Amino acid sequence: MRLGSDPLDRLSIPDGTTVEEHDLVTDGNVIVGGQSTVDFGVRGHSVMAGERVSFGGHIEAEGDCRLDMWCTVDDNVLVGENAYLGERVQIDGELKVAGDLDIGDDVDIEDGFEANGWIVIRNPMPTIVFLFVYLSQLLRVGEEEAAEEVLSSLTDDDGPDHDPLLIPRGATVSDDRWQVSTPATIGDDCRLHGNVRAEELTVGRDGVVFGSLRARGDIVVGRGTEIKGDVTTRSGDVRIGPGVTVWGDVVAENVALHENATVDGTMRASGEMRMHTDEVLDRPDETAEAMAEAAEELGDDQAAIAAADETAAGENDETSEEGQGAASDEAADAMTSDEAADAMTSDDEPVEARE
């Protein structure tokens, strides 16, 4: 990410994110902008939330958890490393921290807390302010590369090569709707519940959305994805990739539908409506690349096995030929011995008998 860009300028849902039993589950970090409402529980690597964020379930973080002032959590908070709670944070369950706990004033934890590391009671600096001050100091001393690394650690690198889940400021995320005032991107192999509302919307490959898609601008739906509702844009275009199934209607200025896609409802376009045979997403298809690599490795393995079989067959042929040659030599030797014995018998007969 470029220094100076806003990491929360869009809703970004990484590959493989799912909603499971009222929990939003992802392998990477979860970063939530201020004044947002997340009616799900959250399970991820590390969880960071701005001020006045409301969580409708529990939080499970394998790494750190940082909640700014006036955040509320309706259930337990389980943290695998360190936790930072700003002032007036409210947790309606229990707080368990495997590492250190930095806690502010007037924090309300209904069922108490446990921490295996240091416990410091003070007012932790709000997350956004902390990042701003820290980056300002780095830039002031000319450490631009270090500042880039800090931003990358928050947005690009989530520990084990996973993109973060980014929820912009003022968003609403629930079983009913995912509503943001920014563009939105949904990754591959995602399974989400709720109607998605955004400025622009891109949905990845092989996913399922149990709801409708609506945007002011363009909407793109990648290969093999299933939309259990309508796809509607106010003033943009809709592009639908191969193998897509839309259970509702499609409404846009212009509609581009792949010849192998299915729309169960009606399609309405004020402009052009056409069929196409192209992919609609520009980003790499990691699943296809992985399958190609696996096929290539399988082909190499099969070639190696075939070569080994040919070598073994050649060795068997040589062994057979050697065995046949040895048998022929033995037979010839046996015949020579018999002839010699016959000759000796003829020469040894008595003279009287011959007469």
C-alpha cells in the first residue's frame, strides 16, 4: 500500500471469508473503522476497531485485540496475545488474554477478566491517533521505509500470507445487510449472508451470497458465484462471468452476460444488453493457478513413473535375453556331451561283435 493512502477507503473481504453460526470468520486480520456496527461475532488473527464500534457477538483473536474508546462487545473477548482497551469500553461477557493487558479508565467487563502477562491500568492512546503519531515521528526523522513497513504490516501482511478484512468507517454489517458508502470487494470462495450495498461492487469467483447486490456504479460477478437475490445498479453496468447463477433480477444501464451464466429472473437494461465469452475479473485466479501447478506436478510424476516402468521393462528384457542365452548354451553343451558319449560307445565295441 502506498504511504498516504487510506487503508479503510473500501469494504474489502478477503478470499475464503465465511459467516458461520452468526460469526464472521477470516484467516487474516480484521480492521474496523470508527462508528461502525458489526452484528456478528468476529474470529480472525488480530482484531482492531476504531472508536464507538459495536460488536453483536464475541471476539476471538489469535493475535492482538485493540478496541478504541466507547467500543461495545455483546459477548466474551478471547485474545491469543496482547489486548488494548480504551476508556469506557464495555464487554458484556468475560475477557481472557494470553499476554499483556493495557486497559483504560471506566472500562466495564461484566464477567471479569484474566491476563497471563502484565496488567496496566491507564488510558491507551486511541488506535488511529497512535498510528498517526507514530508515523509522523518516523517521517520526521526520515524513516520513510519504516513507515511503509508499518502500514504494510497492518494492511498487506497479516502473519501467514492472508489479506485483512477491512470495514470502513460508518459501516453496517449484519445478517440483513452489508452497507457501506465506499466501493466493496468480495474475494474468492466467500460465503456471506445479507444484502450488499456499496458504491461499486466486485464479487470474486466460486462464492455464495445469500442476498442481493446493489450499487450506484458498476457491479462485477466472477466465475461460478451464486447470488441468491437481485443484482441492481442505479447508474452503472453489470458484468456477469461464466458459471454464475443469479436467482433474482438483473437491472442496469448495460448488461454483459456470459453465455454460460444463468439468470432466473428478468433482465432489464436501459442501454445495451449483450452476451460474451470472456472472463470478467482481471485479478489472478489463484485456484486455477494452483490446479495448473498440481496438474503439472502430477504430469511430472506420471512421466517419472512411466520412465521408471520403461527402465524396469528394459532391465527385465535384458535379464530374459541373458537367461535364454544361458539356456541355449546349456542345451548345446548337453548335446555335445551326448554325441561324445555315443562316439565312445561305438569305438569301445569288441572286434568279434563287429565281425
